[in-house]
Amino acid sequence: MSAVSELLRRRDFAVLFAGQTLSFLGSALVPVALAFAVLDLTGSPTALGLVLLGQVLPVLVLVSAGGVLGDRMRRERLLFITSLVACAAQAFAAALLLTDTARVWHLFVLQLVLGGAWALTGPAQFGLVGDVAPRDRLQEANALISLSRSVAGIAGPVLAGLLVALASPGWALAVDALTYAGAAVAFFTIGPTPWPRPAERRRIIGDLVEGWREFRSRDWLWSGVVYLAFLHLFVIAPFLVLGPIVAKESLGGAGAWATILTAGAVGSVVAGLLALRLKPRRPLFASFALYAVMVPQAVFLAAKAPLALIAIAALLAEGVLSYGSPVWNSVLQEKIPRELFSRVHAYDIIGSFALLPLGFALAGPVAEAIGVDTVLWFSAAWLLLSTTAIICLPSIRRLRREPLGAVAAVESGSAAS
């Protein structure tokens, strides 16, 4: 609690925390609202996969530009602009749904816009955390933001389920638009942070090449990103596309899916609290090893187990993901020089999410061809085998946290050069 109090006494971090929390609350409405909006329009898991594809496809195209922007302009200004764009996209989607004029292609295009805003925001937002939080509190800062996402994730699906049941998915997206507007106001009030622009102006291609060299020079970084890419392809995408189908056909509908997501959010709250205190000496080995705990979630969905068992499995699965996220981000912030962070983080995002669009596109058609349960059983097997492989890599096992003084010395040397 002393670490939390110290962080929240820093005005800029507190404002960033508030803006992110508003954004997380609205975004937590979307999985339930968007899934049942598409299913009400078409009843097709393939259509749902295509709409979800629209959220992540821009990552492959725009996130590298976001990395360059995050290292060239003030990061809080970039977050302000992208929040306004996200607000406009979700407000338009809500208006179409509420006026019964929405079509699947409308939602796909608007999710492309939303995904574009996310792509430009992603590389800068964790760089901004490093700008406004003290160096010895990076994991706590990341954990606190992750915790706010988790708490919002509890309220969001519950509210979304109520709105879908009592009104319509459009109202949930309207609330999402309002939260993006509030987040934009919060980001606008953050004081000027140090301009991350490099001392010597280069062409965009030169900036990207420099970031790529830094990315590929670290075995633990690129191998972890490869692991996360296939995790999204074979585990995350099938869960998000096929989970609502199992909920609708076997568990009772939107309320069941909201329950599963809410249970996951509860697990992430617990994980966020643990991440405030637990700093393993071998952070990547510890966090990746815990990902094996996600296996029962796919198994129970495949077996169409009782809702209570699936919810418990979701709690554990989201918990280990939510613990791993601040650990991974704090390692990046500690090991990557500040002036290169956004570009390196852009390659992290591109690689980690590169296969997610393919997963969204294929999960529905493959499930229709071989069965939902078969896809989910494969998902569980892949997760177990790939997690065993990643924790056996020397670069993952050997990476340790550096003392704060050593990190500061490295950063000072980088700045001087």
C-alpha cells in the first residue's frame, strides 16, 4: 500500500491511471456487447470472427508507425488524439445499432478504426508509464494499471450483460464511447513529459531499423514474442470466438458469457494485487511457467462442463495472464533504453498479435468444419506443449532483474551516447 500511495501522490501518474481506468471500463463492455450484436445480426461465428479481426488487423499495419510517433512526440498528446478517434468510432457503432441500421460490414469498418487507434496508442502508453513513474516502482505501476483493468473487467461484463438483456448492445457501445471521451480529457491534463525525440532526426525507416536491431539483439525478447504470437493464434482467438458460441448453445446465453468474463476479471484483480508484491528474481521464467494454468479453461469449454467449473478455470486463466503482463512490461521498461522503447515495444506488439487476426478468421470456419470441441482440445494441447518449450530456453531461464543502480547506470550511458 505504501507503493500505491507513493505512485498516486504523483499527479501525472494519478491522471494517467484515471484515464486508463475510464478506458478500461468502457472497453470491458465490448466483448459481450459486440459478440451478441453480431450474433443477433447473423448468428454466425465466422461473422463474429471477422468483426473481431477488424480490431486487431490495423496492429499489423499501423503499430510500427505508432512506435515511431511514440519516440518522436509527447506520448500524452498521442494518447489524447487516439482516445478521441476511439470515441468517435464507438459512438458511430452505437448509433447504427440503436437505429437498427447496422450491418456486419459497418461494425467491421468501425472496429478497424478502433483498432487503428489502439495500434497508434499501444507503443506509447507503457512508455508513458515509464515517464511518469519512478524507476524502482515500475512493476508496481504496471501492476496498478493492470489492476484497474481487472476491476473494470468485473464491472464491465456485468453491466454489458444487463444492458444486452434489458436494452440492446448499442447502449453498451454508447457507454464505451463516453469513457473514451473521459479518458481523452484525462490525458489532455497530463503535464508535459520529456520529449522522447532522438537527438539526431532520422528518416522513419532509419528509426524503424534502429528499433528492429534492438529488438532482435535480445533472445529473451523475440523468443517470448514468438511464444505469445502462437498463444494468441491457438488459445486466445478460439476462446474469444468459440466461447460465446458454447455459452449461447449450452450454457444459457449472454448471461453465462458475462459470468465467464467476470470470473476472469476477478482472477485478474487477485493477480494484480500479487504483482504489486511478488517480484520473482527470474521474472520471465516464472510468469511463462504460470501460463500452463490456462489449460483447464479450454478443456472445460470443450467438454461443455458446468458453468461454475468454466468460470473457475477462467478466473485462473485470466489471473496468470494478468500477472504476466505487468511483469513483461516492467522487464521491457527496465532493459530497453527509453529513447528506443516505443519502437521496440511496437515490434513486441506486432509480433505478439501478428497471428491473432488469422486466429479470428479461422476459428469459426475450422470449428464449423471439425467441431467446436475439437478446436478447443487442440488449444489446450498446444498451450501445454508450447509453455514447456518456452521455459526451457536458456535466455528465458537466465534473465534476472538488475539492481536499480545498474539500470540507472545503463540508462545514463545510453542517454550520453
